[in-house]
Amino acid sequence: MSFQMSVEVERKFLCNADTLKTLEEIGAVCVGQQQIHDQYFDTPQFDLTLRNMWLRKRKGCWELKCPPAAVSGTEEKGGEQSGAAAMCTCYKEITSLPEIQLRVTEVIRNLCENRDTETGFSYQDESWLSKMNLVCFAEFTTVRQSFNLEEEGVKIDLDQADFGYHVGEVEMVIPEGGDVQAALERIDRTAGKLGLTGDQRVEGKMSVYLKKNHPEHYTKLLSVHVL
Ligand code: V4E
């Protein structure tokens, strides 16, 4: 069975007192505000996140984010990145629960061959979590204001997390196999319009959350260059 997947290309940025004004000046249109509650899951040994796999439940739906196998110019770690790609992340987003269970099972089964990790659980049945030894390791709520910049076809989110971190992101979601380079260029042009400077990637919410709440987990992820 094959599933339609999408790829999210994004650049995070730090918000300041002028961000809202700048968005208005460049013609970004506010398309709404929402509250998002996220729960992230992993084994107690961090088998998923150490492989840069992020399993979460958001608004009752399961999502798995992982690096695309090989997307030219966007290698997450180790690849020679330059220009726009160096400031961005690129993740495949999987939202089909059977596909998520399959991917997670592949990792867990390789680690523990005797474990019963059959897929085929219904959406309501969450026993697959305990069967795969998955527990919630991070839980937080974000207030998100979203904007569209039509001339670039990008979305801009301003996130205020309940643990005190305020971060923005310029993002484009494209179909798997779509033109990542074109997305990077649109994001880079948008960053220019927003006056974003700096050549260091800005931390995501998870990085700040783990540093504060689970420093041991944070240090392990840093050591394998996932964060
Ligand atoms: C991919 C990832 C994580 C999952 C959460 O991704 P993120 O885009 O940070 O969260 P959010 O709430 O904005 O998701 P969206 O609504 O856009 O789907 S947690 C850590 N990572 C890896 C990662 C990384 N290595 N570097 C940066 C800058 N971000 C994320």
C-alpha cells in the first residue's frame, strides 16, 4: 500500500516587538489564531527521537515527522549546506496511522526482535503505544497566529509556547518529491522581506522544552546532532 505524503520545509526565526508590524508592511494576511496541544511520544530509551523521528498527537490526530530519505540540498546533518538550506529544516510528515505504526514498528522491531509489534490497531485503540513501549515525554500548549504571504505562497506562524518561548516560522508544505529548491528560495525571499538576519538556525520549541524539562534527553539528542 502506498500513502500520499508531504514534506514541510521551514525556517524558524526569533520574534521581536516589530514582527507583527513588519508582517503587515510586507502584505502578510492574518488567517487566524488557534491553541494547539501537543503530546510527543518515544520509548524510555529515546529510540525514535535519537533517529530524528518525532511522533506526536495533535488535536486527536497522530503525526510522524522524519527526515526525507535524500532530498538534494537539505541533508539534515553532515551534508554540506549553504545559503537558504542551511537555515531551514526539511521533514516528511506522515499522518496515516497505519503508515505511522509501520514506520515506528520498523525501528522498534529492529531493536527488539521478539517484541510483538503487529500493526492494524484502530484509531481509538491506543494499546499499540504500550505494545511498542511508547510513553509521552513532552506535552505543551502553543498559541499560534498564522499569516499567508500570497506573493510567495508561504505560511508564517508566530508561536507562543506555554513554557515561555516565542518563535516564528516561515514554511511551505509540498508533496513528497516536489521542488524543495523552489520552496527554499521562496522561504529565503520571505526571510529577506522580514529583515531576518543571522546565519544560525533558531531553536525549535522542542529544543527549548527539553533543555528546560529533560536535560538528559536534550544532551543525548545534541550528542547525535538531532537538535
Ligand atoms: C522535527 C522536530 C520536531 C517536531 C516538531 O517540529 P516543529 O516544526 O519544531 O514544531 P511545530 O509545532 O512548529 O510543528 P508544525 O506545526 O510546523 O508541524 S521536534 C525537533 N525536531 C527537529 C528540529 C530541528 N532539529 N531543528 C529545528 C530548528 N526544528 C526542529
